[in-house]
Amino acid sequence: MTFLRTLLPGIGILLSLSLSAQNNLPIPRNLQKSFDKGIRDAAGAPGSKYWQNTADYDIQVSFDPATRLISGTETIRYVNNSPDTLRQINYIIYPNLYKKGAQRLMTVEAADLTDGMEISRLQIGDQVINNAGKRANGTNLPVFLQKPLMPGQSVQCSAAFSYTLNGGSHIRTGMVEEGAYFIAYFFPRIAVYDDVDGWNRNQYLGTQEFYNDFCNFNVAITVPKDFLVWATGDLLNCNEVFAPKFCERLAQAERSDAVISVIDTSDLKLGGVSAQNATNTFKFKALDVTDIAVGISNHYIWKSCSLVVDSLTMRRSRVDAVFNPKHRDYYEVVHFARKTLESMSFRFPRWPYPYQHETVFDGLDQMEYPMMVNDNPLEDRAESIELTDHEIMHTMFPFYMGINETKYGWMDEGWATIGEWLISPMIDPSIIDEYGIARYESVAGTEVDLPITTLTTMENGPAMFINSYPKPGMAYLFSMDILGDKFYKGLHHYIRQWHGKHPTPPDFFNCMNTGSGVNLNWFWKKWFYDGGVPNLAISTVSDQKKKKRITVECKGTLPLPVDLTVTFADGSEQKIHRSAAVWEMGNKTVEVEFVSEKTIKKIELGSTYVPDIDKKDNVVNR
């Protein structure tokens, strides 16, 4: 039996909030300034002077599958809600990852190297910048303003741009196969300007992920006849781009718990799925999101259904699987995705799925986008479930919460990891998902094992992986074990306070403490700020006629749950669990006592989600 199946809520001694002064977490100087200015509050909420900038994007793009050329125009209304006078605007040009000579930490095939995004025209207010793309420094394009943008003011920006979509070297975007494409990060966007760093100037290197403002998007994508488009947001003109019966099927799916074949193989053979114009323009609208992504194909089928995600309002969300019919595993993906939305809404994290739809697109990556995921096909059913729920879990973190993934990968990937561990067995009870545990154990306590709060921009390889995925996933899991149902009070308080905003690590920890009513700073500090190793051991065993006592020693420095499996001489077993709260006072041993008239034959210490660098002292045979 794994640790997840032996959770006992609220076991152990918990610090009261009155002890917070003795357990303050370290706050970096640049973050402390935001607290001093009232932008962020010590209780975890946005401060009375919190602000963030935003924009409205109106984007028109055309995609030519024959050449993979993306060309388009955009108009941006950018609003400066900050108290600062902006003397420049920094654009981020993500496609420049594929530019010749660009700095990157991913391999790009020579055939995919380009001259980067061409920006033939860029205008900010009355200021016109010609050939702006040539001024870009990697993925950054700073533009100095002739007329500064004052606090509270907005400015109209426009651009004409083009680039060639990569045919290989698929790094979250590119051609999937002939006739299928996943297009992301495809337009010049204004970078985040925030209270912590000012302009976000981190180069996109292909490893660390993204940080964007919450904006409104109107996007029109023009493609040749018989090509179809799926994207973030609502399709506004179904009857203009599809034959009427397919819009009827889609509308049926939006009302149906059962899976509807919106487009199947027989429809593709007959043809005429799209409107029979030389080109068709698909129009989408997405409000209050950080990004928009697009899937395009002329031969994918479409399975769809919906479900109630909010029992109070009876609001429904649609679930799509869009895929090559040759990929047999994908026929179940729509069911996995639907069960994921149901589990997220009602079981973990118990928050109604917040968007209109979730579309799983058959691609070449394992990557999330608002309302979309780009997932490669998998032969193993359990792996397909784990991939589906992991990527959809990202809906909440980073997209609903606006997390700076570039700097704080653990604030989103850690949640996707615990979501994968918890939700996968909800979909298929036979699954025991151990993603990342062994990889963490193999490097725990070595030079690459850095504190979780190390900036993701300063990590690569194993350090980046374990600090983004399994270590924070375990810490969230163990805090859930300590707090019991108070965990959800803390987590929901965090979500309510920071949805649509940009939380930092102290905001998360403070929100969890305030919302749960329990000061867990002793735990947060050990797991997120301090270096340490996971290492428990069975120290001594007292097997009296009735009273049994097992002493467990913490030989490492990380507070871990204690899971004991006691096997008796008659072959029966007893499971004993204590949360990590038993180590709260800094003690190095804990005594586990219980009553049984049976004779102990064997004791085993440990469980699936509790790492241990030395398991030789975890078993006692008698």
C-alpha cells in the first residue's frame, strides 16, 4: 500500500499562527521591496497597492502548409497600470529560439535554423520602427520610446511579422507530420513588466518555460481549404468555416456526457468538412488568458464531449481529443481528459475547471497551453493517462494563477506532478505513479541537489528536473498529509487571492499559512529553502507481549512521513502512518507505539512517495 492510500489527516503537532515570528522564511531583498511598498501583503494576499499590466491583442495570421510560412499582423492596446514611467517596451520574440546564432539550451537541426522572425513594421503610438526584427537580441526586442508611457496610460502598438515554422526540432511547437501542425508562441508579444524585476528580460532558451501577462485575445487564422483549426478560446464563426452538420455535432458535444464523433474517418473520406472556399479564416476569442496556441490539420479526427465542472452553477466544459486515427491509444484520450477535468473539479484540487474547453492535440511534445495540450501518442495506457492528466493539471498552475515559470518552475510543475500522482489512480486504480521519485533519490544530497527555491534560470539537467517536479510534488503531498482538510482551505485561499495575478514564492507560503490557519514555515523552510537529504531508519524495536514500540530515527535533515509495515508471525500485517509533523520540533527520533498480542516477525519502513537515500536500515527481521 502506497503512502497516498494511507493518508491520515491532521496527525501530529501543528504550530499556531502566534509562533510565526519565530519561523519567518527568508525573503530576498528584491521581493522584500514589494512588501515594503504595500504591493504584496505579509498575510499572502495582493497588497493594497498591487498592480499588473495588461493588453488586448487583435491578431490575424495566415499559414501556408506547403512552405510552413506564418505571416500576420497584430494590433495591441497595452495598458501601463504600474506606478512607473515606462521609457521602453520590451517585446519577446519566442520563435527566435530557431534563429541562427541564438543562445539556446536545446538542440536545433540545421534545417530548422532561420533568420528569425522578420518584423517588417513595428509601430508604438506615433513611433515607427522599420526592420525591427533585426534589432532583436535573441528573443528580446527592447524598443526605446520617444514618448514615455506614463502611469495609467495606454498605447496602441501594431506590427507586421512572418517566420517559417520549424519542420523538425519540435520544441513545444512545429510540424507534427505532413498535414498536421502545432503552432505556439507565434506572434510578437509585450513582455511582463512587474514589481519584482521590471521588464522580464530572461532569454527563452528552450528549457525554462514562460511568463506572460493576462490579456484578451482576438485571433483569426487563415488556412487553405480542408485544413481545420483548433485553438485557445471560443470559435466564433463555426458556420462560416465548417459544413453545418459539424457545428451541430459540436453543439451536441457541448451538452453531452457521452463522446460525440464530431469528425470521423468516414467524414474525411467524403470530404467537404470545411467550407469549400480556397481559404477559410477561423476566428477565436479568449479573455483573461496568458497565451494562445493553435493546432492545424487536414486529416485528424475529432472526438468531443462535455461535463459539469461546477455543481453550484451547473456550468459545463467541453473536452476534445483531436488526432491521427492511426494512433489507436488516442481513442481513449478523450475519456482520460474528461475524467481529469472531473477529478480536478471535485477531488483534487477541488476547484471547478475554469475554462470553456480543453483540447488534447496529437502532437510531438508533452506540453501545456491555455485550454490546449500538445501530447505525443503513447503505447502504454498508464503512461497515456499520466501524461494527459499531468498536462491538463497545468490549467490551474501556471495558467489560472499567472506563475512566472521561467524563474519558479516548481510553482507549476510541482503541482502538475502531485496532480499526476493523485489523479492517475482516480482514472485507473491499478496505477501507482512513481514519476521522478527514483531520480530524486539517485541525486539527493549530491552537488546537483540544490534548494527548491533556487531560480530555475540558474539550473539545468538533473537539478532543474528534481527541483521542478518530484521534490516540490513531495513537499506539497506531505503538507497535505500534515494539514488534512485544512490543506484545501489554504490552497483555495491561495487560488482565490492570486487567480489572474502573478504570485511569488512568499505569496504562496503566506497564503497557505493564512488560509489553513496553520503556520507551516518550519516545514516550508526545511523542504524549499534548506539543503538536505531524505534518510529515515529503524533504530530500536521493543516487542513486549501487548505493548509494541518502534523507534524511528531521522538520519537526514528533511522531515518525512513515517510509514511502517509490521508483519506478524501469523502472516498478518499492520500499517502504521505518521505525518511529517512528528519532526516539527527538530527531534531526531520518534517513537511509534501500538498494542498487539501478536509477535512481530518483520518491520519495513517506507512507502512509494517517501524517498530514502539508504534503505539498508529500513528493514528489521526478527
